[in-house]
Amino acid sequence: MERLNKYLAHAGIGSRRHCDDLIQHGRVSINGQPVREMGMRVDPAAHAVSVDGKPVQSEPLVYWLVHKPPGYLCTNHDPAGRPRALDLIDHVDERVYTVGRLDEDSEGLLLMTNDGDLAFQLMHPKFGVSKTYLAHVAGKPSNEDLDKLLTGVFLSEGHVKAKRVKRLKTQGDSTWLEIVLNEGKNREIRRMLAGLDHKVIRLKRMSIGPLHIDRLPKGKSRRLTHDEVTLLREAMDRRAKRGREAANDGPEEMLPRRPAKPARPRVAAEPASRSMRSILDPRPPRRPEQRPQHPSLHPEPRPEFAPRPAAQGRSRPVRPDGRPGNRRPLTDRPGRDRPQS
């Protein structure tokens, strides 16, 4: 049993979104009955599915290896009419799509298939499928630059880093690097190196997991052999199994369990009403005069200000009202005696 839109997409009717529109408009029938329910599941062996009255038959799963040249787009539809990677395999009757896109200026290995489950495992970061690239960059990256690629740099999508980086050779004022990634974002290698002031002149993908481009000419394609498909599926199954084991058993083996905290003693809640409090505690409340008073609330009265007696032998200025002044004449200040003119 699989979802109806997925079954129609694998049969070459269109994308899953387009198939959802067909279902909503009642153009899809199961055993002669129109269906409009989203999420319907069908069994290809027991149900007869048709679109606009025409029976639908599921396509066989196909796997093609393509050597994409620069200047081709990894898309199924381009309004501008530019060349697409699909044009390189126009002899394939099944509806296939690219697994792991390359930008227009890049070249190298492309896997094209109609196996959605395998494509999901190859592209999703949680499976950690390695992808190897050859990058021809301007300048000569230092060891510190290579370490930054391994420790990671920050892009708009977040923190990204390479799994392995190796300097292959220098060519004049440029350098060839081998870079291995576990996940691929849009123009990730170009943006990482641009942040280190090294422009990418040429970028070529050499492998995806156990698949290698080998000596496949540029612009050519070939069908994967049965052994290659089996090897690819086994590699994905092993990765999925390791991911499940890490999710289930990893944290318990790596981190010791914390000891359980002792239960806190339960404290009886305080009665809400004053009447209940008086019943439980018959002691009379304190009267206001019996409550202790904080000394800061009732300070002792401060004595009236009494001016200090003037120093003998020194005269202090006197205000007209008879009170002593707040300044001394310059002649009375120590060390500043000046002759009066």
C-alpha cells in the first residue's frame, strides 16, 4: 500500500503536487469510482487506477548515471528554455529526476532515477552520504583556511563544514582541492571558499556514496548495473540501521543515567481562611503594641546642630546676621598665606 499521489508520480503522471490537483478535481478513479480524498492509499496489485478514464500502470524503477557538463540545469522545467540535464537522457521513457543537484556552472556525476525512497536516503543529511568534489580555486589556500573548512563556517542556512579536505596540487596561482561533504546545500562549496577569499574556478563532483564517475565522457550517460544498484541499496540500509541504533541505544550507552532525586517531604497547605487558622492555632494574635518595632522605623531625635568652636588664633568670617561663615579667608589657610595688599 502506498499513497495515491506517490503512485501516480511514479507512474509518470506528474509531480506529487500536480497529482494532488488531479485528485482534488475528481479526475482520478479507483476501480471505476472517482476519489477526492487526499492521502488515499492504493495497492497496485489489487486496485485499478485511472486518470481521465485512462488506466495507469506503474513504471519500472530505472537508475541512470549522467556526466553533466557546465551550462546545464538540474530541473524538470525551465521557462527560459535553457538546456537541462534531462535533455542528456531524452531516450529514457520513464519520468526521472535528479538526485542531488549541481548548479549551472558545475559539472560531474548526476544520478537520475524514479526511485523516490532511494533518492530521499541519498539526499537527506541524516543518512550522511559522502559526496566527493574536485575544486579548482584561485590563490593558494593556507593550512588555516583548510582548517576553517573542517571546523566549519557560517552561511545563511547555518553552520556548515566539510568532512575531509585535501590539497592535491598547485597550478600557477591556483590550487586543486579534494573536498568531501556529508550534506549539500545550494552552492555550498563556492560560498564556503568565497568566505575565505578564494574564488572557485571549476567544480566537479566525482562520486556519490559508492558510485563513481570513472571514465564516463562528458555529456554521456549509462544505466546502472544490477550489482551497482544492489551495492547502493545495501549501503543505504546499513546507514539507516546505524542511525536507528544510534537513536535507540546510543544515548543510554554514552551517557550514564543520573541518580533519582529523593522525594521531597509533602508539607500541609496553609489554611486559606482566617477562621480556619484560628481554629487550628488557638493562640491569640499579637496586638499592635506588642509587635517588635524595628529601630529604623522610629529613630531617636538627632541633637540640634552645634557649630564647632573656632580655632584659637584664627578669625572666621562672620555673616551680617551674626552666623559664622562657611569659608575661611585665604590668609588663614595653611600653606597659602599671602601678603594682603
